[in-house]
Amino acid sequence: MINPMIGMPQGAEWLVILAIVVLVFGAAKLPELARSSGQALKIFKSETKGLRDDDDAKKTEAEREIQARNAQTDAHDGTSGEVLRERRDDTPA
């Protein structure tokens, strides 16, 4: 069987990669690169959260009513969305 982690760098390989990065970018630029990467990730997260919030805001009144009615129905019948299974005698176990 083939090891799925065969391509991942380990131990000494990470040190070699780090040395190459320091040589290419220089030690003074590394904190700036890390800071800008962190800011880009923060912006990306906030934008994706904004898109999800926009999708919720675009629901029509009818869609909200249907969703509320379904939530009430689930609360009244006691199933709360659970899948109930029954065992039949004519089926193999």
C-alpha cells in the first residue's frame, strides 16, 4: 500500500526549505511577509462571512415564512428532523 503522506516534507527537509526562503527573501522581509499574509487571510475570512450573511438577507418573505412553518412543524411532531427506521420481518438482518 502507498503511504498517503509520502510527499510531505519532514524534519531536515523543513530546515532546508526555511534556509532557502531566508536566502531568497532575506531575514528582514520575513516578518513583513507573515504580517501581510495574515492580513490577507483576515480580509478573506471577513468577505466570505459577508457573503454568507448576504445570502441570508436575500431570502424573500415567503421563504422565511416556509422556514418558520417547517421549524414549528418539527417542534410539534417531536421528530426534530430525526430519521426513523423500522425493522421489517421480511428483510434480512
